Amino acid sequence: MSRIDVHAARRALHRIPELGFQEYETQAYLLSLLNGLPMEHLSIATWRTGIIVHIRGSEPTARIGYRCDIDGLPIREETGCDFASTHDGMMHACGHDVHMAIALGLVDHFAHVQPKDDLVVVFQPAEEGPGGAQPMLASTAFQAVRPEKIFALHVQPDLPVGEIGIRPGILFANTSELFIDLVGQGGHAAYPHRANDMVVAGAHLVTALQSIVARNVDPLDAAVITIGRLESGTKQNIIAGKARLEGTIRTLAAATMPRIKQRIEALVAGIGEMFGCATEIDYGANYYQVFNDEELTQSFMDFVSKRDLAVVREVPAAMTGEDFGYFLKEIPGFLFWLGASTPYGLHHEKMLPDERCIDTALRVLIPYFSERGYR
Ligand SMILES: CC(=O)N[C@@H](CCC[C@H](N)C(=O)O)C(=O)O
């Protein structure tokens, strides 16, 4: 019987990163492996560029979900590894190649060893944006096999292989993307008084935005505003008539997000007044916090520790975002960090998880699902 080599699959997937909702090659590759498995108790459905695998249990008392994400990032890879991205300017720099390999390992195992309960393994597109979880959750394909509990993981560069990090309650922040356009009047560099310089306006705005977290948010309530991209101008002696800021807002408390947005709107309106320019704000994709079901999380931590399957660390909440939060808003479950021992952080062009973490994840998850540890 054919088995999936999860390490080879991870390397193959690492070579072909694709952006959200464009994961066509990824989907085709995943399907080529999944379709080679014994099909006696397996059904495979697709949803856009995602895949939903339903594994029927032998004595089902519940339907349990496991979700991985499948998209890459617009980053030019600099790992120098021999299975580096072949897609120019794109990279699996957030570990989704590893996440997919683990999900493949689960399907492979349970295709050969039928689980007692039904399992639904979800390969979800567009986690990095614009957000695949919400529409996938609402889709007929997902609702047809909707699980009663759902689980996921994310690689964590800072934790060594063999460790997992988790906490009951909030683990990841609420997020909102942020896009701001400033439109003024360009002109000759030597005649600033006849133009309306959007480089200066953009620079003022980036600086002004820093005051929101510093001065409008309770210091005991964590929040972040990061501007990751600032684009303006075309040439050194031309005054720029446009500027675009792209960033993200993160808050641990859901109620802080609208307050920050109000302040951003006030500051952007102020910049419009100050520089006499038109302004536009777009909040792009918003992700709901990842809130781990407290009872399920605690019992998972005990399950893993008692069987010595991995070292379990209770970690603080992080300001990362994950649209898996939308699954957890509707279906109880949890997400945990999987130690991946790499010196470079998530979204870094040299980030390369130690792939032995795939074995840790399978060592933890296979008994958890087989023995119905979630009951
Ligand atoms: C785990 C991780 O790195 N997730 C991403 C999620 C992206 C959210 C959204 N596109 C945004 O930028 O706000 C993260 O950046 O935390």
C-alpha cells in the first residue's frame, strides 16, 4: 500500500509557494498524494483552492476536525536550502509547508488505520490574506462535514523541536490589515510651494500613528500598529503626489480594535487637513482572536505530558494573528505552537523550520485522535 513520505512532501511543497487563493499547484500536488491513499473510508472534496478530507470512523461518537493552512508569502527566499522556492519572490516563510506535511501525515495514518471517530482534515487557503477561514467555514463543502471540535498548530521558531507551546484562553490577537492612501499634488522638486508633497505627509502620518499605542491604549492592554510598507514617489527630483501606507493592527482585547481604528481615522483626517490632501482608509482583512477552549486545552496538555509525547510549555499570548480564530469562534478546540528550532522568526527570508518537528506533531496528534483524547 502506498504511504506518503511526509518529509519529501514538505520539501516538494516548500518549492512551490503560492499566494492566498492562488494555491493551484499546491492543491494539485496535495490531491496527487491524497488520491494515492486507500479510499475505503476516505472522501475528498475541494473548496476553491482548499481541500477537505473526510475520514469515516469505525465506531463514530463524534466528528473531529483538524485544520492546516496552505498559502505562502510574497518574500524572496534566502535560506540557501536545496529545496528552496522555485516561485520567484514567493516563499513558505510561515511554516505552512510543514503544516501541510503534518496534515498529510495524519490523513495517511488514518487512511491505513481507521480511527474510531470521524475525522475531517481541512487544507485551508489564504491564511496570510485575504483570509480563507471565514468563507471556508461558511461553505457547503465544510458545513456538510462540520466537526464538533477542531484543532490546529503553528510552527514556532523560538521553541526547540520536541516542545509544544500552548495556553488555555487567548493565544493569538485580533488583527486588522490597514491600507491608507494619501493623494495630493506632485511637481518639480525645486518648486515645493506649487506642489503638495505626499512623502512628507506619509512620513508625518507614520510618526503620528506611533502615538496611538503609546498614548491612547491602556498600557496593560496589549496592542500593536505596524506599518510594513510605505510607498511614495518615482524619482529623487520629483515631488510625490501620492503615498500609500500598508500595515496591520493587533489587539489582545477585541474591544480595543474599534478604539484604535477611531484614533487612526482622526489622525488621517488631521493629516488631510494639515497637508490639504485627499485620504482613504481600507481595513482589508480582519481576523478574530485565537481563543483556546480552556477545558480541552488543559486536558490536551495533561494527555501529552502524561504520555511523554512532547515537552509541554504554557506560553504567554502572542500578537500574531490566525484566521483559525474564526473556526474556534464557532467550534471548540485549540491551536498550539510546535517547536521548530530555527534562529529566524516567522516571515523572515531565512526562516527554515527543522523538519523533525513534523515527527513531533505526528507523535502527539496520532495518539490524541486515536485514543479520543478530546473526550
Ligand atoms: C502566524 C502569522 O504570522 N499570521 C499572520 C496573519 C496575517 C494577518 C493579516 N494578513 C494581517 O496582516 O493583519 C500574522 O501576520 O500574524
